[in-house]
Amino acid sequence: MLGVVEQPATVGGHDKLVAILRAAGESTRLRILALLSDADLTVKDLTSILGQSQPRISRHLKLLADAGLVTRSAEGAWAFYRLAEDDHGYRLADIVLDHLDSADPTHTRDRERRAATHRANAEAAAGYFAANAEVWDHIRSLHAPEAEVEARMRAMLTDRPVRTLLDVGTGTGRILELLADQTERATGIDASAAMLSVARANLARAGITNARLMQDDVYALSLPRDSFDVVIFHQVLHYLDDPGRAVAEVARTLRPGGRLLVVDFAPHTLEALRSEAQHRRLGIGREEMAEWLRTANLETDEVCDLTGTDSELTVTLWLAHDPRINSDETRHKEGAFA
């Protein structure tokens, strides 16, 4: 018996609260809430972590969703679940989870299995990158009008000097090469040693001397806070288990007034990209990105779509900034009018 929660999330205040408490008051569903508190997960992920059948996990998720504690985001044949995004459901879930003992053996094992699941997903993507490192630029060019995208990226960053730039998931180093003449110093990071080897060869061949490369974890960057004028995600977020977490992590490395440029596919239905190219998500929606940027305390400046005539994929570019005042620029402006 999975429990009884027949009331939908739209009922009145008293009945809704009862439904929420009933939904959360069951062992497996409480474990699911705890797992979703740190990352978006699919039914497949939860089935693997919790060791239960797909129908049982789906039923638990439906009860949590009906109670307004979790939300579902469909992407092709997959769906990602996360804690409720509205204030009411999120606050109640947060209150419940605050009473969990982080050292509880059950939840400790669940976190370990979730980490193993994430590692497996990352290894699958890393294996693809390693196998295709030499031809990655060509593969990427099949999905979008790369020359037009690159021209637009350059145009979006020409209004002010870029002293320091961070390219997250640098791959072959193409973005570092593209923006070398607009940047004083650049850093490219990637989780794949094979891709970094290719990037080093490409940058050396192009004579790029103002960029350094390093292996790093996008969820736990070794880079200090307030380090970069510009951070770029170029065709990276659709590979990640938790893009919002990655956006928040890189946001801390932005200087006051610094900018984040994200380039990725708009939502699409090319399901083959999951199995053939290890895409974790079938594109990124505008509302989803807007929420990630808000959560990271960034303000959106510009959003634009680029669609090729011979491609089924649309590329979306987002430009956002850290709203904190840049004291260096303020002093420069005050000095100019002194």
C-alpha cells in the first residue's frame, strides 16, 4: 500500500495541507523529497537509487505532484522531477526536510547511490567526448549554424573590455580561440582530460597565448569568487544532471557587474541525441533558464534565437549580469568627470 492521497493540489487550504502532510508522511516519498532537494532526477534515476520498480516510483511521484510538493518537466520521452517551485509547496517541503537527520543511514545510502548515478551519467558523457574528441567541432556544426552563433556571441560581448573570461566545458577550446582578441586573460575548464588535450593542441596551433586550461568540476569549481568579467556556457548545460546548480556555481565566480553568456539548444524532440550524443536534456526552455538565473541572483539582459534553414535545432543565447555595482567602473566614471 503506497498511501492514500486522493485530494488534488487545488483544493482548499485545510484539505490541501492534509494532502501535503499525507504525501510527505511515507518513507519512500520522504526519501524522494530528500533526493530531489539537491538535484533534478528522472524516474529511471529514482528507480536505480531506491531499488524499487518503475510503477511504484511513478505512483509515489504522482502523489507528491498532486499534493504540490514536486513538479514534473517533460523532455521528449523523459521527465525530470524537482521540488515544487511555488512558494507554498517549496516552503512546506523545506520545513519537512529540515527535520531530517542528515546522518540517518537510509538517507546517507540514498545520497551515495544518487552520487553513483550521477557519476555513471557523467562517465557516459565523458566516454562519448573521449571517443569523439578529434571530430567534436564537426559533430557540433551539424546541429546549428556555428558561424552565425559565433558572430552573435562576439557581438554580445563587444560593448566593454573583457579582462578575464571563463569558458566552462571548453571542449576543443574553440570559444577561447574565438574570443582571444577580445580577452586579456582566459581560462577554459573541462571534466574530460581527452578534450583538454585536444584544446591544448588547437590553441597552440592557433598561437593563442593568453588562455590556460584546467580540469575542474562544474559543480564545485576550484576557482575563487569574484574572478571573471565573463563566464560562458557554450553547448554544455544539456549534458548536465543539474544545470541550475552549475549556473549558480559559476555565478559566484563573476565579478560585480560581470556577465554570463549561455548558448544552448532550445527545446526539441530529437530523442536520438540522448543515446547517440549523450544529451541529458533535449534543450533548455526560456522559463527554465530564467528561473536558474534568478536563483543565481543574475539579471537577464538579452535572449535571442538563431535557427538554421537546414537544421531541426534552434540555438538560444542568453546574456545575464551580476547586478552588484562594479566599484572599478564606478571609480573610472567618477574620475572621468572629476
